[in-house]
Amino acid sequence: MNAKPKLLTVMDVIAGVMFVTAVALVFFYAPLERVMGLVQKVFYFHVASAWIGMLAFAVAAFYGVLYLVKKDARYDRVELAAVEIGIVFAFITIVTGSIWARPIWNAWWTWDPRLTTATVMELVYFAYLMLRSGIEEPERRARFGAVYAIIGFLSVPLTFFSIRLFRTIHPVVIGSNDPGAEGAFDMTPKMTQTFMFSLLTFTVGFVTLLWHRVRLGALSDKVEQLKLKLQS
Amino acid sequence: MNGFAPFMRALSAVVWKDLRAEWRSRELLSAMLVFALLVILIFNFALELESSVRANVTAGVLWVTFTFAGQLGLNRSMAVEKDRGCLDGLLLAPVDRAAIYLGKTLANWVFMLLVAVIVLPIYSVLYNTNLFIPGLLLTILLGSEGYVAVGTLLSSMAVQARTRDILLPILLFPVAIPVVIAAVKATGGYLQGLDITEILPWLNLLITYDVVFTAVAFMVFDSVVEE
Amino acid sequence: MTAIIEVSRLVKRFGPKVVLRQLDFRVETGEFVALLGPNGAGKTTFLRILSSLSRPTLGSVSVAGYSLPHQAASVRRRLGVVSHLPLLYGDLSAEENLLFYGRMYAVDKLSGRMDEVLEQVGLTNRRRDLVRTFSRGMQQRLAIGRAILHDPEVLLLDEPHTGLDQDACDMLDAALRQVAVRGRTVVMTSHDLSRAEDLASRFDVLARGTIQGSVQRQDIARDGLLGYYRKTLELAQNNAKNHKAEAA
């Protein structure tokens, strides 16, 4: 447990190489979008981070359920790690979205369903961290965290759905295309390839980060244990 | 422990206890009510609730009032359990913990509805708006159920935390947003006399939220109180 | 005699912190055991595990023939608990508090039983008053009433004397002796040795997360309970030191 697993080192390298490749693809392989130009390139990483954000919170909720069933501290560490990573990627999503929205929508921010849901989601998981920091006892912290990770994750789609009942201007690039959306575009094959590669890259990056964070959590628990041993 | 009759007996005992204690002290209800009226008063100045704008903002003002007052009540209702160790007393009883959860939720729901029952006529009189529309009352029923279902669960976590006084709204508001949005839109729809087909999606959303969150809270409550 | 409480190799951890380690504990039916020990020894944690409020991390616990935590409901039915908090609702009267708990425990012929219990703890004339207006001593007596309302086989007392003055303590002890203890098995934690000495039939010392020693009332030597208590704690400390020395 103390030595860094070999596979993790391998994953570090793979994730690094893939990320560099993804950047190269975005700038040199994918064609320039006709109307929006350079700023459209934000899209590849924007959607990829949004995907990781959702994935991370889903993983957190899943491990929350596992924790409540098995009461094993390892599941709690994965859950916390996933939430922390999810917060970062959801934030990246919001920032990259704003960069894109400024020239295209003529505003840094609109109260569109996806934007608002992303913000509410950030707030949910900030609340999650505040809840955890308010509890001293590790088991109770884990239980409450798990419950809130589940409740929070369930509320996100309902929040999205409720805000979407208002009219949206956010473009839907993948799946059905809403003609009212501003800034929508069709992807060429090269764009699709780049996009898919970005998604894959971010997913590999997510797994690597998660692993690192879980390992860190396990180590800090161990330090805690050793400290207590020294005291007694 | 298993079986419907013991479950209902425990549930009704908890509801009876909460209502009885509240009938005695009226602490919680009076605090919620005064707070609700203050919120309305503040909105009166902050938004200048003149007749021209009123129709559009009434729904929003009402639900902000209900959710804020409700939050106050939820916090207090759990703090009472925690302070004299009563939560332990409840957990020591040979009853299903879900019955305790549902009992507390029902009692909190009653408190929130009582606040609505008093606030609605006052608002009607103050602003000369008719709020007694059956659909609007249904909306309040549905909206407050989802709110207290999640709120009761979260308040039982919040009172066990070091930061208990400030934690509940931070935990509750972000996950209660769908309820608030749907309730505001449905209420607004009824006030503007919209067609039922335009209001129905919101009511459906409220029902979905109520069912999902009551069921989940029902299932996880045990993990919140069990050490 | 049969064991009504049987605990073996009980471990309780809070995260990395070990509160109870390999604790063995056995109580025969009808015994009154006082659990003594310094603050932070794990007395309250141990009692919370016996009362099904807290789950054991490892080891087996059985109370009144049912194992915890799996048969918690059966254990709860046979258990009365008095803690240093009264577990009563201030905005309900004495009577209403008992009525509520009686319903939760599904007590038969509740109103007759309530009269009986109120009489026993000497609160019949205050039965309609709000608990909020009671003194600490009266609240604690009502707490005893609440705990024995469903006629439990086992009574757990967690520092019942905390926050009471001398008179209130005496009255509480009288109530315990006359009403609660008779025919029941009792486990009481206390840091008040003289109170415990008056009440209990057996004394166990809990320190460093485990039972360090146990003595029957009649076996206490001339220097009394205090002497035994000190000796046991000293022994435990030396053992721990030796253990550490060996390890190092």
C-alpha cells in the first residue's frame, strides 16, 4: 500500500501523452468552425469536463450507496475523491463555457438550464464538503456524506428538468438539435474524432486522478492512525 | 417491529407528541409565523408590491416565505429532539426508525401547512388578491410535502454536526430548488388563470419530486441516526 | 445462574481511534454492576453499544438472549435506559411524556401502568405539570419512570447522578433502590464511587478500553472500594507501561 503501484505510474504516463495528443488534435487536426472560428475549440474540452463532472458525481453517489450497504471506509474515500474531482471539472466546465459564451451569446452568463444546473450542482457539492467538515467522527462523517451524495445526485436531473421547462438557448450539439439554440453547429468527421478522443482522454485522466486521490486519502488515514498510536 | 399496525402506532405517537408539545408552547409556529410575516413585509418594500407587478411576483414571494419559514421550523423541530437526548429516547424504542422519520415529517408538514393557512388570508387581505384557488392549495400541499420530506432528513443530519445552526439551509436549499421552481411556476400559473395543460407539467414535477425524495429519505434515515 | 448480558472480544473504533479493545463482560441475571473508570475510558460508548444505539465494530454482544445489532428490536423491548440527559420533552407534562413512551413501547393497560409508575417515583401530584418546570432531580426521577414503564428486564444507567445536588442524589438513589432495581439486572456507569458503593453488588473497573478488574461487594477489602479502584487502575497503568517497554 505504501509503494506507488506500477499500473498507476503507467496510467500517469498514458494520461499525460493522451492529453498532449488531445491538445494537438484540437488545434491542428480538427478543422476551424466556419461561423464561430477559433473559440469553438473550447467545445472539445468544455463538453469533456462536463462529462467528467457528471461522471464523478455519479461515481460518488454510487459509492455512497455502496458505503451505506457495506460500511467500508474505502468506499467513503472513493466517494469523497470523486466529489472533489467533480467540483473541479464542473468549475472548468463553467469557465470554459463562459469563454465561449462571451463572443457567441454576447454575455458571460445566461440563466440557461445547463448553466444554472451546473451552478446549482456546484453548490450542492460545496454543501457536501461543508457537511463533512462539520463532523468530527469519521464514521458519522462517512454516513452523512454518503446520504448527501445520493440526495444531491438525485436532485440534479430534477433541477435540470425544472429549469429546462423554461426556454433554453444552450446549443445541443449531440443528439436532437433544437432550431432555437444559438451557436449550434454540425460536426465534421474530423471534429467528431477529436471530440471522441477528448472524451476518452478526460475519462482516463479522471480515473488516474481518482486513483491518486483515493491513495492519498488512504495514506492520510494511516498517518492519523500512526499519530494516535504514538500518543497512547 | 415488522407489520403495519405497530408501524402506524409508532408513527401516530410521534405525530401526536409533536403536535401536543407545539400546542402547549406554540414556540415553533409563532416563530415561523412572525418570520413569514416579516419576510412578506420586507418584500413589500424591496419589490414595491404594487398592483401592476404583484401578479407576477406573488408566487415567488409566497414560496420564498414558505421555504424560509419552513427551514426555521425544521431546524427547531430537530433541535428539540437533540437537546434533552430525546433522539436517543426515540431510537431506544422498539419501533421501525422509518416510522420515526415519517412521524417527524408529517408533523413538520402540518406546521408548514398551518403557516400557509394563516399567511394566505393575510396576504389576500393585504394585497387584495384572491389566493383561495383549489389548484393553488393543491400546489402548496405538494410543494411543502417534498420540502419537508428532504428537510426532515437533512435536519436530522444537521443537528448532529458541529455547525448545526448554519448547516440546514446550506444543505437544504440547493437540493430543494426543483420544488421551489415547480411550486412557484404552478402557483403563478393558477394566479394568472393559465390553462391546466400549462400547469400540469409543474404539478407532475412536484409529484415526481415528492415520491422520489420521500422514498429515498425513508430508506436512508436509518443510516443517519444509527451509529 | 444464566448470563443475561454477554459480551466477548468487543472492539469499538471511531475511525482510526480505538475506544474499546477486546472487552469481555458478563452479567448474571439479577446482578447490579457498577462500571467505574476515569473519563474517556469508554464507559459511555460501552453503554451505548449495550443499549443498541451504537454498533460494535468487532466482537459479539448479546443482551437478554438476543444478539446485537441484528436483533436490536427484541433487545430494545427488554431494555430500560436512564442517561445523564432526561430524554424527556419539556413541553409535555409528566403524564404525556409517559403516554408517548408507553405508546412507543406498546405497553399494555397503559393508563393503569402510568399511575403506578408515577406513584413509585413520587410524582403523582405533579403529573399534569410540564417537565420544563421540573427540577433536575424531578426530571431524573421521571426519567427512571420512563425507563421502567415497559417493565424491562435490564436497566442501563449512564451517569445518572450527573448534575444533581446531594438531596436530589439521595432521592434518586431511593427511587432506584425501591423501584427500579428490584428484580432487574442493572448496569450503571459512574465516576462517583461512594454512590456506586451504596447501590451496586459488583464493581467493574473500565480503563484503557477494557475491563481491568471486577470485584463482588463482599470481597472488597478493608480499604474499601476506593482502594480497590486505585489499585486496579495502577495495575492497568503498569501493565500498559510494561507492554510498551516490551514492544520497544
